[in-house]
Amino acid sequence: MSDRAVSVVRAGALTTVQDRGRPGHAHLGVPRSGALDAPAAGLVNRLVGNGPDAAVLETTLDGCALRPRSDVTVAVGGAPCRVTVDGRPAAWGAPVRVRAGTLLDIGPAVRGVRTYVALAGGVIVEPVLGSRSADLLSGLGPAPLTDGTVLPLGRERVPHARVDVAPQPAPPAELVLRVTLGPRDDWFTPDALRAFTSRTFLVSSASNRIGLRTEGPALERARGGELASEGMVLGAVQVPPAGRPVVFLADHPTTGGYPVIGVVRAGDLAAAAQAAPGTPVRFVAVRRR
């Protein structure tokens, strides 16, 4: 194997390879996937001189540790965390040159959930349907990283950005999600619709890349019976029988049989990716465009 590679020393709770995903395959039952916090992934790619389609690492809560086989420029962003190289503090949110054989440690998220690690040249795993993203629901793409995994890297092609630190939005203290009601809002009582758009929910610890689950008031249905399975989109808010809304994220199923009370605006989903368990959630109804 080429020396353009990194070894995974500590994989963490869940670290996956992600890029911009594989849109356009829902008719085949394949979700979009891709980085949940797309702006954060795009920023760290720009900081190391990568193109927008380069694959990065997405860590969850407790970070990861890597040992490069050759010198490489790295940038860490998304959820704030402590970054060290061989135990010495290194910059978060800025390009860092990491020498071959040293240990790059991305610590636990201080706030938020998901931290992104871009390596100059990008992670060059085998693409599936045009994407290198790991999809936890379908199993497409590379498996979540484990200790000892070796990841090949592409060649560095352009100089990295010259910045001291790149501004990034803080993880939300309160998650406000703009939602367009429908298409199945008529399956819920008027009281349930008022509760959905006026009450406060909490992010559940059962949330994952498939969906942001919530805790809070149960939304009562106006009708019984089952809904025939129908297509699901990114940001759809599905309400299972227990009545607690679930916001579908990048690895969501492409069909489902529970009613969708509304759809979250795409621009709000990056913040949802960084909302830690216990974060208050409010759904704000907006008109259709």
C-alpha cells in the first residue's frame, strides 16, 4: 500500500467515511447518506485544499485517533473538541501539518455531537454508486471504522488555506426547526397539531444518522388504521404509534408506513446533526414556498 494513508489507532464510538452522499437513487431504495453536518464537512475540506466531493471522517461524540504514514495536512471542525499531535495541543478549525508517524488525537466533543476530520487529498475508499459515504441503514459504502483500519489518501493537489481559525456556528442550545406541514397532517387532531408547533420537545439519546428522535408530548391521531407505505424524503417528520416525532436524516429509509406530519427545511438539518441528547427542540410551522 502507498505511504499516502492513515492508520486508525482509536476508532471511537462511531467514526465513518462521508462525502456529499449519493442522491438520486431513492427509486432503488438507496438513501442519500453523506455527512450529516454538510457545511462543517465542506469547510474542513476547503481548509486543507480539497475539492467539495472529497471524503472526510465523521466522528460521533468521543472522536478518534489517527497515525499518518506520511506528512499530511489535516483540519478538524464541526463539534468543538480538543485536538492534539503527540500529546501537544493543535488547532481546531484551522489547517494543521501532521508529520508521519505522529499521533493525531481528536478528543470528545465539548459541545455538539459530530466532529469532521479532513485530510489533504481526501479518503480514497472504493466508491459505491458514485459516493464513498458509509450508509448505516443499507450497509452500502465502507463499514464504520475499527481500530487498526488503514485508510488510503489521495495526493495533495493545492495549498491549504491560510487562516488562523475559521468561524463555525456553535452547536444549538435550542434546536429550532422550520417545518412545512403535510402531507399527512390531516391524520392528527387539532390539539396534536397545536402541540407539534407550540410545545417543546427534547432530543432523545436514541437518535442516530437515520433520524433525530424526540421525547415530549405524544401527538394524538385523528384516525385509526395503517397508512400504506409511501416515499420518504430528507427532513420528513414521521410520527410512529407512540406519538413522538422523528426527523429523518441522511441515512433515512426511502419508504415508510407512518404518517408524515411535516417536512423540515433542508437548511436546518445541519443544526439537527449537532443537537446533543437533551437539547430542547421546537418545530415552527412555515408556509409552503
